[in-house]
Amino acid sequence: MDFSRRLPAIILSLTGLVSPSSSVAQEKQSDAPIKVQTTLVSVPVIVSDRQGRYISGLKLENFKLYQDRIEQKIAIFDAAEEPLNIALLLDTSHSTSQVLEDIRKDAASFLKELRPQDRALVISFDYDVHMLCSLTSNRKALERAIKDAKVGARAGTTLRDAVAEVNERQFKRIDGRKAIILLTDGKDFGSRISEEELFDEAAESGAMIYSVFFETGFPRQSWNGQLPFPGRGGWGRRFPPIDRPRRDDRRRERVEMRNEQAMAFLTKLSEVSAGRFYGSKVSDLKKTFKLIAEELRHQYRLGFYPDVGKADGQRHTLRVEVSATDAVVRARRSYQAPNFTNGS
């Protein structure tokens, strides 16, 4: 038989061989499960009584978690004790020169509350952010880093950038319990990130921020009319001080206003991250540090998977309720949903 006459039959037979496998592939493709993208939202929670003492022993059934006022199923509940990851942030700007020794002393004091399995890092900030010691459990290295903290060579206080540095680079890929101990006068000068951007980032990071505020701006001693050289009545004769109340009062008002603004900023930064704000003049800061370490070590961790319809790139509110007598709850207040509609 002529080959040209046989060619159509050969093509038909080959088509018959290919078609079944092709249809099977289509069937397999249509039967494949559709993968729904969703991300676990982690919610660290601290539960204490009215005196600030940590409440332990709570169970899953004691918690309710709400997103946008709608109760969510808690997929993950963890109350086990875990090692801590702590970032010590020391303000070494010119404005803190008079209290830097106190800042170093308090940072070293907090180190004493850490256990061998806990890790910490030390960062100082002034005109720039300086890594003095990366995350480690080596206490000697951490102590040396704190001692090495010195007032910056140039003016500037990149406080917000320092916090962002920890959240974005140091803690972003670290799971478990993590916190920032921020020792500062709260006055930022020169940071690239804005306050609102930092608040949003702090709410997302999962790292609780404990701010310890140091009051600055007031001179330690003012001239009281005592001359440092001999006068007519002999050495150190006291004259009536120069009458300048208006100028001094205006200066004091400006300093007080800056301190109030700094405290308001630090308070909000701590609140959005479920941490706490403290003044450095609290009666017993060592006891305070002990309480901070204790509650961090025993915090509850909840997790839930948002409805895929909430993957809209918007910010959603979170609220945690606890069924315990006189319970005070601190928890993450919001999260930024991913946006799967545009592939992000």
C-alpha cells in the first residue's frame, strides 16, 4: 500500500493514543484541591490581677478572641513557659548625658532577671542606631556591651528607628516570647520612621515594648546667688539672685511640655504592643523588672486563622476576653491582613 494513503490512518491511531492520557490529565487537574491562602495570626496575651500580679493556670476555655467584634475559633493555645528574647535599647543621645549612668545601671539590673536559657541583645541609639551586642545568652558579653554605651559623638536621637530596627531585622524571624526594654527620655530627633508608622509596626510585631522613662531637660543645680570669687564681704558672699522668673518659668514650661509629650508617646507605644510604661522614679524598679520578666515568661499565646474573605489588606481590630475574677487583660489590638486579591 502506498505510504501516502496510510498516513491519515497512522495519525488517527496516534491521536487515539494521546487523547486518553490528555483527558486523564485534565481530569486530574480539575480534581486537584484548591489551595486557600491564609496566615496564622498570633496574639500574645498577659493576664494579671488589679495589683499587677500575673494570673497563671488559665485554660483555653477561659479565653475568647474577637476579630472586628466577631468571635473567632482559637486554633492555637500555648501557656507553656518558654525562653525569652529581650532587646535592651539604651538612649545615649546628648539629652540623656546626665542620666546615662542610671540607664546603664537599670539595663544591667534587668539582665539579672534573665535565666541561662534566655537571650538578649543590646542596642544604643543617638544620632544613629548602634548594635553593641547581638542576640546571645552570654551574660558577660551583654554586661560589657552595656558598659560600652557612651554619649553619641553628634546630636540626634533616632529612638523610633531603633525600635523599628529591632522589629524589622532582629525579631522578625524569631518565634516565641520577645520583648523590648526601652530606656529613654522619649525625645526623638532625626528618625526616618514616623510615629504612626511605628505604632502600626509595633502592633504587628508580637514584641511587647516596656518603656522606662527618664526625665531630662532640667538643670541639676541652678545658681543661687553664691559667688565663686571673693566679694566685698569675703569669699562666697551671697547676693540676692538676679530676678529672672519669667524667663525661667517659660523654659520650665517648655521642658515640662516636652517631657509630657515624650511620656504620651512612650505610653502609646507600650500600649499598642501590649507592653507597659514605667517612670524611672518608681519606688522599686528592680521589683518592676522582676514582674516584667515573670509575666513575659508565662504569657499566654493564642492563634487563629482569619476567614479568607478578610485577606483584604486592611487593618482589623482584635479583642481578647478572659473569664477570671478581677482579670486585667493586655493583648494585641489589631493586625494587618494580607491582600491575596492582588497576589501580595
